[in-house]
Amino acid sequence: MQRRSITIIGGGFSGSMLAVQLARLSGDLPYACDVHLVEPRPVPGPGLAYTARRPEYLLNVRSQFLSAFPDQPDHFQNWLRLTSPETCEQGFCSRQSYGRYLQQLVSQVLEWPSTNGIRFQWHNQAAQAVKLADSNTPTVVTLADGTAIPSDFVVLALGNFPPPPPVRNTTGYLSHPHYHGNPWAQGALRNIGTHDSVLLIGTGLTAVDVLLGLRADGHQGPITTVSRHGRWPAAHQFQSVAYPDFYATELRDADSVLPVLQTVRRHLREAEAQGLGWRTVLDTLRPHLGAIWMQWPIAEQARFLRHLAGIWSSVRHRSPPQNMALLEELFLSGQVQKETGRVKDIRPLSDELQVTIQRGRGPARQLTARHVITCTGPLLDYSRIEEPVVAGLRADGHLQPDALRLGIRTDAHGALLGAADQPSHTLFTLGPSRRPAFFESTAVPELREQAVALAQELGRRLRLD
């Protein structure tokens, strides 16, 4: 029997859940099929987000909403009851527990063929290139050791890339031993002494994690946080009453930002009058965020990014209340000081770094710290990502960054659009790279839906071929 092949490049949450969903496809396929999962980390499944073995790093979503399977909402909670001794305070478990959960799910798929006949193989190395088929040769994924994998379909599940440098006009600081451009890199913060001064660039969820990690390590030195607006993530609060869903009646046809903003503000006032919190209104909108985003033309999407994306991020991507309580302790103690402004320059000064910040049109100010840690969001602009597979596909015209530099241009199924705007028959993507289509494309509830949809689409195409 002829065998078909799917290669998934990336074995974090998105790639691993795609493999799991492929194993769950119902019915016999007309071809025997192999799925190759390419992931250089020690184990597939957890990816970068759930690898850190630090109990103080908590999930930012309650466990009841984190099942890997949309059709089995209690799956993760049941797994916790059966396998984990952890007590999840207020429903927020550690990321390392969730990483074990994902690792187990992927291991089960890798150990034996699925009931639909698909066989799975993990390649513990990085992909170096994807060469698309021509009239004489098949599409081939080449790995770091030279292994060539002929592939009918190739899925980019590359996850998030490290933050871009905060200053691009000078680069001397990038090689300084006390500049930490990626706080998630293995061993990135180990050279920070107990009494060293630290400056964090950014005040989002990454900064929260770094502060909690420093606190858990007994750090006693002064810490300064810098961001343009000084906003921190809002804390989760338990919501006992849901707010009525108003998307279908009021927002389905909204094709610009202003009417959406006006409608949401009106409902926030109505919720407050009913004694309900603002979180209930925003949580009601969550299932519809992608549809609202797609309804806007690109000029309106750009307007949202300029004026509202920062505020939206702080209220939408929240942190466990116990995390924010610990941060408040650090602020009240005086150990952590907040500065507001844009980082204009970073200069190495022997064993310290000088950071120049400016607020609006005010005078520039210099801050000095022994260590500087970039805690801004990941690099989303695929025109700047130099990972070999991305750079190669981009150079060959098979991968197009979107105009707003949020990710990769795709069709509705996640197929990459080529230089002529034609969807590829071979290349697909899922995860954060699909932010141009959905904007919200980073959290488990959205990514697991993408994994289900793409697995079904690939299954459909296998049956058609």
C-alpha cells in the first residue's frame, strides 16, 4: 500500500496537539500515513511555555478551561485528580504540571499506531529546510543531521520566537553578559546575584513571571520596571454570573473599531449597574474575538493595534490573583520601582548597562542596572525571523508575512499563501503564526480548536488524493 506523510515542524502545544488530533481522526484512511513530529527539545509536548520546572510559574487560565480536547472539557481536571498531588490554589495550577499532561498525551500517540492506522515518529532535532515539490521530486524536509523526510504535507507549528531587541540603532549591549534578551532561554538568569540591581523592560505576563522567579530565588537587590504605559496584567476574579452574549445582535456586522468600542463600553456600564464586573463582559466576547477581528478591514485592524492593543492585552491576558498579590507586596516593600517611558538607548558600562528612557516629549532620563531583562512580547514579524526554515521559505516566495507584521498570510484552512496569493497545497501553519487571521491565537482554548480543524482538513485531503 502506498504510504503518505505529514511532517509537523515544532512539537510545542500546537504541533503536539495537531498530532494528537490526527490520531483521533475517525474512519480508515485510503492510504497508510506517517506523521513526523520534528522537535529538538528533550521531550515533545510542553514546548517553551510549559517546560520551566518552577512551581511558582502558574498557568494564567484556570484548569477547568485547559483540556486539550474541546469535546472533553474535564479531561485535564480528571488527569490532575488521577496523577498529580498538586493543590491548585483558586484553580490555577503550575505550568510544569500542564507540561507533564501534554507530554503524556503526545507519548501515548508516539508509542503505537492509532486506530486509524496513522504511525507517528518523533525526530529529536531541528528542521533546517523545506524544499517544495517540482515535477521530478517530492517535497522534502531536511533535518539538522541531513535526514530527508519526503512529505505530502508540511505544517509549521513554530510557536513564539524570542522578543526582538528593544533598541535597534545600537547593538553593543546585545553581547553584554548581563543583558538577557530572552528570559526563557535555558540558564538565562542564573548569573544574577542576590543583591544585583535589575531592570525589566516590559510589564506584561513575562515580567510577572520574572519577578516571581527572582522573588522565589531570594533576590534582594533593587528592581526597576520600564514600560511605555505602566500597565500590568489585570488579576483574574471569580465570576459567578455570566453576562448575556450580545455579539450576534450587536456586533456581527461591525466593520470598524469605533462601534465595537462604543458597544462594549455601554455593556460595561450596564454590567456595573447590575453589580457585575467588567470581566464578565469581556469573557462573553471571547468566543467571537476572531470573527470581530476578521470583520475589520486592514485599516481598522491597524487602528486597533495603534490605539487599543496595549490596553486590551492588559485586561484580556490576566494573571492569577495570587501572583498579583505577591507583586503588590514587592511594590509596597519598595524593592520594585516603576518607571514609565519608551526605551531609546541601551549602552554597556563595564559590568552595568545604562538604559535611556523618554516619556512623551519630556527630557530623556538615564537608568543604570547591573542586569537588563527584555520582557516584551515575542517577535511576530516574519520578515525579521531568521530561523532557517522560515528564512528559506520566505526567500523562495512560499511564505508571506502579513502587512501588519503579526504572522503569516494564510487561507481559511491555514494553508500558506504564496507570492501570487494562491494557497499552497502542501504548506500549512497553526498557532501564533495565525494571528493575522484571528488576532487571538496564543491561548490554549483557541489553539486546540485550530488543531482540531487542521487535523480534519488534512484528513479530508488525504481522503481526496
